[in-house]
Amino acid sequence: MNKLIALILFPFLVISYGAKANDNFSVEIEALTLVMEQYNEDTETSVELGIEDKKPSYMALKQDECNATVEVTEKTGLEVVNTEYFDVNVCLKEIYKVIN
């Protein structure tokens, strides 16, 4: 009987935690979306130049409620070709490229 009750209540517990996770990562998700939109526009010009085999991967780190840092790493297979960093202000929808 206890297993049956646990089986019935389990989906309700999972749904509430899933909703919280989305709120916790909303800044990172928005920052990634903004950078991906800009980065895809920039890579369309590089495709015309014949550089097609680079595959970007993205990682976002939240700084506060409005700011995040996004790291874009381009790889060709196992080789890392390029890494770029962007500071993103989600509230103002601004992207700043960090120059090393």
C-alpha cells in the first residue's frame, strides 16, 4: 500500500522541482539564446569563406540576476580551434565580447 501511495505522489514531486529548475537557470538560458543568435549570424559569413567543419559548443555562467558570461568553443573533431568569451546583460539584451 505504501508503494502505491508513493507511486501516485511521485509525479507531483518531480513536476514542482522541474518548474523551479527553469527559474534558477533563466538568466543562463536567455544569455545562451542571445549569443547563439549573434554567433550564428557571424558563422554564416565564415561558411561562405569555406570554413564549414567547425562546431561551436556553448557554456554559460551566471554572475547576477541580469548578467552572465558565455564561453563559445569551436572544435574540429577533438581539436579546439577557437575560444571566445562574451559578457551578456540579459535585462538590457546587450552582448559584449571579452578581448583577452
